Amino acid sequence: MNRKRIITAVLMAILSLLVMTYIERIVQPGYWIKSLVKLFMFGGSILLYAFVFKEEVPELIHLKKKRPSKKLILFMAFAYAGIIVLYLLLSRYIDLDSIRDNLMKKEHLSRQNFLFIFSYIILINSFLEESFFRGFLYQVFKEQKLEKTGILFSALVFALYHISIMDGWFHPIIMLLGISGLFLVGIFLQIIMKREDNLLGSWLVHAFANLAINTIATIMLFS
């Protein structure tokens, strides 16, 4: 086992998590600034690792030119419908006004720019996160014969990353359930990536999950 590769990936994950939490909680810039920082931290980590250890980026993130399976469509539909149903069941416990204020003030979201921002979240942001969590982090562990550890570690970092984003949106109990749920979602997306043998699988499911979240956010924005 090459411990240097594992340590490098873990340190990159921890650094990215700390930086993004600092930006989200302390600096609190607009959405596009945060997106640039995320691109630099996530994308930069992947490129730097590939350069240092002389790996091809598509192989490192497990992105292949391969047609997705028909069953993937079911997973995409499940991701969209599941989030909508979950929202309807838990909406009474969610501070909708707080979320709306957060989106409009903190994220500078408006009725004029929401289509552009939501399109970015669905297509680009989902790909960047999948490349970092399900691709890069998992793949480094897998190459070192630590596949199960890689699945758990990438899912944990994925869940922790979202804590600062959702802080204050929900009742603490719902927040705890949400983080636990995100950990399971990370594992679920990893299973899809393995099943499809391609990052494209988890990316599409993640994109449809973001589409559902943005559908809910649009309703909030215009209500």
C-alpha cells in the first residue's frame, strides 16, 4: 500500500472541507465567489494529485466514454421523486422563511438570476462534487486496496461538507437526520458509480437530486 497517496488525498479532503466551511460560515461571499473557491479546492486538488502522481484525470475520477444503463433512469427518477416526497412529509418542520431569506440575501439569489444559478447547480456543481467525492477520493482508496474505507470516508466528507451550507435551515433533530441521510446518500451514489462502472452514473443521479431541490427552491422563491 502506498501510504503517501492515501495521506495526500486525506489531507486534500480535510483542507478542502476546512476552507469551504470557513468561506461559508465566516467570509460568506456571494454564490459565484463560493463556486470559484470550490472549483479551486476540489478541481485543484484533483489536478494537483494527478500531476504529482502522474495519473490521467479521467482515470483518476473514473469518467469513461460509456453509455449509461437503462436502470439508471429509474435511479434518476427515484432521486427526484424521493426528495420531493421527503419535502412534503417534513415541510412542517422546515423554516421556509429562513431558507428563502438565506437564498435571497446570503446567496444573492433573485427571480432574475435563479435560472442561471440553478442550471449551474444541476449540471456543473453536481459534476464537480461527484468528481471529488465519488471519483477522486474513492478511487485513491480503491487503488490502494481500501475500497470499503474509501466509500465510508468519501461519504463522511460529503456529509460534513453540507453541514455549513444547511446550518440554521432546519430543526436540530431534522438537521441531524439530514446529515445522516447525506452520509447514506454518499454511499448510495458510490454504489451507483460502481454499478455503472462510470462517474457518469452518480453524476446524473446527483443532478436529478439537485433538480428536485431546485424545484422546491423555485416554489419557495415565487410563493
